[in-house]
Amino acid sequence: MAIVPVGSIPLQVPEPFSPEFELQLVHQLHNLIPPIIGRFLDESLDIEVNRVLARKRYVRRRKSKRKESGVYCSKCRSHQRQNFRRNGHYVRGLNTSWGPVSVQVPQLKCQCGGNVKMSFRTVPARQRFWKDLEVEIQAQSADGLSYRQIKVGLDQRLRGSVGLRKLNECVLQQAAQPGFWKKWLAGEAPPVVRVDGIWVTVMFSTGEQRTDQLGRQRTVKSARKIPILAAQGVWPHSGRTQLLGWMPADGEDTLSWQKFLENMNEAGIIPEHGLRLLVADGGSGFRAAYENVYWTTPLQRCVFHKLRNVARAIRVPAGLDRKASREYSTQFLRTVARIWQAEDESDACLIYQEICQNWQAHQPKAIETLKRDFEDTLAFYAVQQQAALKGETWPAYLLRTTSPLERMFREFRQRYRRAILFHSVQGLLAVTTQLAKRFS
């Protein structure tokens, strides 16, 4: 057993060859760290009192300036700090990720005999969980753990019982109004922005009430799917990506997309600040909103979505088995994909014309789908050429599709599927806020 001094605290560390070395060390740390945290909090609380009274401990009241403080006496309603004095402490508990901590909260007394009410920033009134534990609970909830699973771990660590309602309040408190987290200035805004939506099931009140088996009145709810609209910024010269903002909407209609794009515009993501290209799928709602807000910015129609629509329109010749049908469709899609693999826009148009001529008779529906909004799928070539004039190389795979944004959505979908559905929009916002922090 080795004795390691940690400040004035001796830490007994077992020999490294002990089979339970790690467990014993962690156990001792969990016993030693909570008192240290408590001491730091006590000192911080005393500093707050010093600022209110404008004097340190054991300094006479006449030495402080005659000035109103931010607190008042509950009896005479005085705000004069010279009328106040320290009146000992009371002990309260606080749960941290290292375990329960005892905190000495200072008390103030007025010369009239009344108590002075003071709100502390270090440990607010009725705060049961410290910030580190709140962050841990929120992260566990974002990872898909249920409240009961989180409760089991906390009960063992805190040597008590944590209520499910308290966990719910802790998770939902991060459900602030979603939006864009940063004001983008000239030269800082991402040159390319991908936008798309991810759908999730949420319960909404129908306005009706029902009586359950215990005679309690319950709100009747029904499930409805709503989208989370999101924007991902891309800096093609470095390959950097960042989640710029998101918001829940009623649907992917024009009104919802217009509100989202207006928020993006107000955040400073505009052509004057460096925006050069928007990448989106072919939704009619987004297209109409785009023409109202970002009509001066080139719009790149997602090539992946275009190919997917073409694949759905393919008509396989009769007589082919399943394997041959798959090979036929794959070969046709590879032929079409050559359009966007061309070196420049002129070569892409030549390949497009050739494919239309050769396949019009065999695949009329697929060619008709390919022709729809085809010009929008070539917007990235002009943007690429403009970047080349400035000496920058922008890879085409960063400009053509929203697929990287879809890959980011995978983690969101995994969490949403574990929840199956959300019982309120506030719960959805809380989980999405925690997930979005990982990509912002």
C-alpha cells in the first residue's frame, strides 16, 4: 500500500500488482472527491456573500460602502448592505456525478432581526442535481437509456432513490427553442449548405378527456409524424462539415420550409457572406420556399434522390429472373450515373443526350423521370468552376448530394427508433438538442 498526498489529503493506493487495483483506486476516489467538491462550493458561496456585503469575513460593517445590495430583508424590506450580517450556515445536500455532497450554505441576518433572502448562483435554491450530473443524465437519455435504467445506476451511486419525475424534468429542461446557434459573418458562412428532413412519430392531444381505471382524467392523444428540418454546412476546400441548425415542423410543405430558410437567412448564411450553393432533394415544398428566399443562390438537385427516382421508374423486360432483373437495373443506373461523373457540364450534357436517345424506346418512364428538373442536377459544375478560378479544388462528391446529411441522420434515426415514439414535442426537442450537439 502506497500513500500518495493529494494536497493535504492522503490517498492510499494499493500495489499495482493487486488484482483489484483499479476497483480499489476508483472506490477511494469516490470517497475522497465529494468532500473536495463540497469545499470548493462552500468557498464559492462565501465569495458570493462577500460580493453582496462588499466586505470579507470579520470585517466591520462600517468599512463597507453605503450602497443597496441585490438582496433584501424579509421583515423590514431593507436593501442596505450595512444592515446585514452573517448568521452562520445551514447544511444541504447536492448530488454530483461523484456522489452526494454536503454544502454549507451561508445565512444572512438583518439588524431588525429578519432573515435576508439571497439567491445563490453557485447552488440555486431547490437544486438537487449539480450541473455535471444533469449533463450525464441528458447524455444517457440521448443514448437511448430509459428513465428506469438511468434510475438504477443513480440509486446505487447516490445511495438513495431518484424519482422518475425528477429525471424527466432534468432531460426536458434542455428542450429550449431550437434554432441556429451562431451568427455567421462575411467570410465565415459555409459555401455549401445541405438541407433535408427526418421524420419522427410524436403524440399530440386530441382535445378529448377519458377516465382511466383509477378514475383519473387522462388526455386522449393520437400519433402523428412530423419532420425535423436540418441544415448542414460544408466547407469544400477543407472537407469540414457542421450542423448549422434544425427545427421541428408540421410537414415539408412550402410554409414550413420558408420559415426554416428565413431563419437560416437571418443567421447570416447568405451569398453576401460566402454562400455559393444549396443542395436539396426534389420536394415541391422546398422548391417553392427556395424561390421565395434564396432565388439568387444556385440550387443543386440531389443526384442520389434523382437516381433513386429513376430506379423506381425502371421497367424490367419480361422473362428475366430475380438475379437478372437486378443486374439489368444496376447496369442501367450505372449508365445514368456516368452523367454526373463527367469532367465538366458540356460532357455531362453529351452523355445525357446519348442516354436519352438510346433508352427512350426501352425505358420511357425512367427517361421521363431523368429529364424532370435535369438542369438542376448540374448546378454543381458551375460552382466548381468558380472555385477553380480562385485556385480552390472543390470535390464533386461534396456538392452533388445530400447523402452526407442522410448519414448524419442515421444516429438520429437509431435514437428515435429506440424511443418508438415521443409523447410530447418537448421530449423530442430535448433528445434532438442533445444529439445535435455532437455535430455542431
